[in-house]
Amino acid sequence: MPDIAIVPAPRELTATEGRWIAEDPAAEAVRTVVENLGETEYRIDVTPDGARLSAGSEDALRHAETTYEQLLDAAEPAEDGKVAVPAVRIADAPRFGWRGMMLDVARHFMPKDFVLRIIDVIALHRLNVLHLHLTDDQGWRVQIDAYPKLTEIGAWRDQSMVGKMTHHQTEFTYDGVRHGGFYTKDELREIVAYAGERGITVVPEIDLPGHMQAAIAAYPELGNFPENQLGVRQIWGISDDVLNVNDETVEFVKTVLREVLEIFPSPYIHLGGDECPAVQWGEADAAQKRQAELGLSEPSQLQGWFTAQVAEVLAEEGRRLVGWDEMVETDCPKDAVIMAWRSAQRGEVAVKAGHDTVMAPCESVYFDYYQGDPSTEPLAIGGFIPLEKVYDFEVIPAGLSAEEEARIVGTQCQIWTEYMEGPEQVGYMLLPRLSAFAERAWGSPRTSYDEFLTRLRPHLTRIERLGVNYRPLD
């Protein structure tokens, strides 16, 4: 029996007797969408008489196709130039509906062609969400016709800090290299279409009301102190320069979001909501006036009000708000989907508050963390998440009720790019950790880590064929 190396592993794979001898097994397999399978289920049956891929939907049939292509890697030469495909029965379906990867293109801009390769990588691993982090303090990456300065000014920073940023650091060294770029609407539509053809939803993120220094640099009137002309942020970390809470700024954001909705058909739109200091709201007269008008006791409560105002645009278009787990503390809309990033426990808090939740805990699935000895690895933000730790990740925290478990709609890994200047670095940090993550997102049977490695080694060849870098296993 040849070694079958499928990543992520199907839920059920049974080797049966015999082999199917075929000239072109990819072309000769029969493919059908059937009514007796659930929408996410598929089956692959290879017998000496042929191969049949059946699925409950076109999406599930795509997953069957991906698995079948990997199965064909185990085919062996047979007589007359034909190949012998091992006879197997595969019964499979994903455990979670949201199986995602987030790519931060704001800190370091990534070319469109690389984003397309990342979609190929996601499809290879039967994941179905690409979350694009499009805006931050260090860069604005999406064309907005109503506000051209967002990309004319906000998409570029004159230089970037060098080295590792530490807490309370006040002096920095810079590289003197202008950095930036943005995606036109047509480029983003191409990305969305390319993903859609592969059953992948692109979820855009416009991070607000914090992480907005690039926008304020372009339009100072959005800030709490417009007389202070800011530049696009050149260091990492969290900026105190957040959006003001004036009616005009609410309308600005609504206009931006309407244009974003035209580009992205995704039912989900991410509005960030993380790491929003309320310092300036406590200092600015206009923010203090608004706080008093609303009868709020703390400046930080303005975040929930602001998010609710701008999220009206999503509701009008039948879209759903997604936000990082800080949103739970800001009286956010009850139907908001929460991404639990600060810890798995934040996921527990979110589901107990009644939110659908995507588990994205930094201690397990933040792939900007080190994966080896920092003295021999590229500079990273910190932490330590080796491949085996990703493989051991448990998506659903222990101790939840069945009702709470049902609110965990999926999981997502993150690539934040402060310390990744381009595609080579992103690939090195992402892969093959993404392969281990995919096993947990899909719900592959838990086997030994060594068994996973025996499937992963040949799988790396598939990643090479896509033209994406990865960290070698040895």
C-alpha cells in the first residue's frame, strides 16, 4: 500500500482491496453533487472499477477535488504508461464553518500576486476564509473614491523603525526607506473573484476607531486634535491618535464602508475594535461634550456608541459585523461575531455573552510569534509557537455547555506583518504552521505528532509547487 499523505487528514479514510488502473485518473473520475449528503459532506470512492467523487454541494465537491488531487500523489506507475490509484473510501466533512487565515497587509504591503498565492495555499488546506487586514496606523491599503487622500497620503510612510520594539521605548532607529502601496478596487475585485472560484470568502477589515493614524494623517479633521498634523505612523505598537466621535467622522466612516461593501460581497465585514485607547477622548472638548450628551460615565464607552453608529451601514446591506474580542466590553451589537484573540478565555467570555465566536487565541495561532530559538530565527514580535504546539491546539475550550460550544463557529490563524517585509518572510512564518492549523480547523482525527509529520513531509512539495516559501522542518 503506497503512503497516502493528505493534509488536512479526512475524518474517515479506509484503504480497501485492489487498485484502479487508469490512463488519466484526474480526468476519468466521476463527479456528482448528490442530495443524500449534507451540504458540507463529500465522499470519495476508488475501486478497481473507477473513482467517484460525490458531495452535497458545489463547495463540498471542491473539497473532494482537493483531497482527490492529494490522493493521486500516491498513485504508482502501471503497465502501458497508465497509473495505479490505491483503492480507498473517504467520508469527510469539516468540523467548523469558519476556517480562516488573517493576512495583515497594512504594516507591510503585500503585492496582489502574492495575495493570490496565499489564496491557493488556503484552498490547498481546505480553509474557506481570507481575512484581509487592510488599514492600520502604518498604512491604508484600499482605494476609496470619495476620499482619495486615504491612499495618496495614508498608503505611504517615509520610513519604518528598525529592530524590535519594546514597551516604553522612546528612541528609535529608522531605515530611511519609503514604504507603501495599496490595492485598487479592480485589484481587490480580482482577489475576491479568484477566492470565490475556490470557495473562499474574503473578509475585509477596516480597523476602527483606533488603529486609524494613517487615515488621520490623510484627513486631520478626523482626529481629536486636528491642529496637530500627523504623519503615517513609522513605529509599531498602539497609537493614542484615534478617530474623534463627531457626526462628520461618523459620516466619513459610513461613506468609506459603503464603498468597501461594493467591493466585497462577503456576508461578514470586520470593523476591528481592538486596542483603542480612550486617552484623547478624555482630553478633547468635543469628545467630552459627546460623552455628556450620551450620559456615559467613561470616555472608553464612546467606542461602543461610535461602532454602533457606523455599523448601521452593514445592517442596511444585510451584512454582519465582526470584531476583535475587546468589542464584547463596549456594548457592541448582539449579533456581532467576535474574534477571540487575547486568549482562549476571551472566547469563553464571548460565547457566554451570547456571541457567535471565532477562536483566534494569540497563544496558539498567532504566526508572527517565534517558531524556534530566537537567536537563529528571523526577528519576531515575541512568544513561542512551534509547529507541534499548533498541532496540539484545541479549538473549543473545555467546560462549555453544548449551547455555548455551538456558538464557536470556527477558528482562524493570524499573520501580523510588523516584522515581515515581504512574501518570503510571510511564507516562512506561515508555513507549515498553517498545515497543522488546518488539521484542527477541519476536525481531522487526532493522531500522534509523528504521524502528522509523515504526511507533512511530502505535503511540502505541494506548497513548493504553489511558489510560496516555508520554514524547513529540519
